[in-house]
Amino acid sequence: MDNSALHTVCTIVPPYLLVRLAKLDEPRFAQAAAAARASLLRDSQIRQLRDGVHPFAYSGARTLPARTPGESDRTISDAGGQERLPGRQVRAEGQPAGGDPAVNEAYDGLGVTQMLYWTQFGRDSIDGNGLPMDATVHYGKQYDNAFWDGERMVFGDGDGQIFNRFTISPSVIGHELTHGVTQFTANLEYRGQSGALNESISDVFGALVEQHATNQSTADASWLIGEGLFTDQVEGVALRSMKAPGTAYNDDVLGKDPQPGDMTGYIETDDDNGGVHLNSGIPNRAFYLVADTLGGNAWETPGHIWYDTLTGTALNRQSDFAAFAAATADTAARLYGSGGAAHNAVLQAWATVGVVAAIPAPLPPARPTPPPSSTAPTAPLPPE
């Protein structure tokens, strides 16, 4: 599929948060309010100009003449506070770390994202074919966001009052790069329920990137997206909680995290592309419930179910929650057996969040396919 005209700029900070900050009329948060207003304007301009300004990324390796599949091919550029991309290249694949933490965090974050996709799912970079992984740091003045624009990762430095620099969280980097994976696979439309699924899939794999990099089990993981982004002036721990949507923050300035955790709280709105950052809490919680039920490492059985669903043929651009629930249940039955622990966990999770009314009975028959073999390659190259 040629996705060159279909990609969407996907930001990590929901617009409703920035709108709330932009309306602040407290002198102590004047800097944050001004930064939020500028960030909202910048995000709008990026969305309007994206197809003309950022040509679609090309496939294939760039800098490694004898590249081995699975090797990272990273470049980090510095926008120097400007809004022109890509900026000045400051680090390429294999070069040592320097003194700029944003550069180092971006480089490492690209690497651990590549490592998860390659070692656990056999996927060679974002497009599955060794696409170079590029990032730009220090974008704009006090820019309160990070985004995937169809070609590269772009990070702001935050306003220093509400938001820290956006390279600080590996889950943010994994989240944004996964928008690229979705772009090259199911290419879910970024609106309504398909858009909320697009956001949720990025949260799922953003969380898995962080868990895999730190070897955290399901039980040990925080299940937070964007942990560390808020400064100590905010009563909150992250942008979102997959384990308990609606609990990530409760702050006088930001308000209370509005994400619902089941369909009884589903939000009908025209804002935020039809609530893509809001209603993503529902499929987020479904994934967490599957992982919690099965235990162990979430990137293993639950991750394989979600990844095979995303990269398979069951989804289309407008797939909604019910279609995704059915597809993950079918994938779980195909990979791990109808009526098995994984299949039942998926069915129960979607019933718990109210996407399906109840667990189907009797269960559909298992398909006559062999169990999956490990996709992990031998001796992968670790990120530097």
C-alpha cells in the first residue's frame, strides 16, 4: 500500500490538555500558558502543511553499507529552537554519546524501540524493511509536545513549568514510532474509534518498549505513558495510565485525567479528532487486563496477539473497537488455541471493558494451524 498521502501527524500530548493550559490566567503559570498557546498553533500548522513539508520516508538502509537485518540505523538532529526540519545532524549510528541529554535519550529510545520490534516480533524497523530511524530534538521554543510526522520523530523541550523535555520517557518514543508501524500496516484512520485504536496501539507498544528495555514483568510495570513528563509542580504521574485510565493526574491546573476505562464512560465529541486520546483508555485497559490475567512478560503472548492483529489482514482503516476485539480474539485462538488461557483472557478483557456484551459461548472452534515459532533472531545487536 502506498501510504504517502495517508499519514497523519500524531502528537503525544492531547489537545484538550494544551487548551486548558492556554486558558490559564495565573501569573505563576504565564510561561506555561504562552507555551501551550504557541504549541497549539504550531500543531495546527504542522497538520495543515505536513504533506508538503515532510516528504514520506523512504525504505531501505542508509548509512550501513553491509547492513545486517535488525541493525539500527539512527540519526539525531538538533533544530536549535527553530521550527525547521530536520535541523543539524548531531549524532549518527554508532557514534558515542555526547553531553546533550535530549540527544542521548532520543538515540537510546530509538534503539530500544528497534530492539523490541526486532527481537520479539521479527520486524526490521518501522516499515519492516530497515527504514532509517530519524529524530529531531530541541524543536521550537518551549514546544510542549512530541510527534511522528510520517517521516521522523520530533521532540520539544517543554515549557519547564508543566512539561519537562519530551525525550525523557521511553514510552513516549515507543508510542510515537509505533504510529509509524501502524502507518505501514493497518493504517487506521486517525478519527473516532479507529483513531482511538491507533492511539491505543501506540500506548501498548510504547509501554512494551519501556518494559522490555528494563526487563519489567507485567506485575512490576507501572503501565504509565509519559512518566516523567510532568514537572514537580503537577499533581500527576504521567499523561495516561493503561492499568487505571482516568487516574494519571488530578491537578488544580490540568484538571482530572478524563480517560474512561470502559464503554459506560465513552465520550462522544468532535474535539481531539473524535476523542482519539480520550477513548483510547478503553482498549488500553483491555490490553492491560489480558497481560494481567496471563502474567509474565507482556511483550510475549499479549504483545504477539496485538502485533499479529495489527499486521494481519483482519483490520481496515475504519475498524472500530468491536472489530478490533473480534480480530484479537481470533488471533489469540489461532496462535494459542481456542478456549485456551490466552483466548479466554482476550474475550474476558473485552467483555470487562464493555466492548462485547459477554464472552461468546460456545467458543469458536480452533483453526487447524500450528503453534507459532519464536521470531526472535539470533545474536541481535544491542542499542548503544
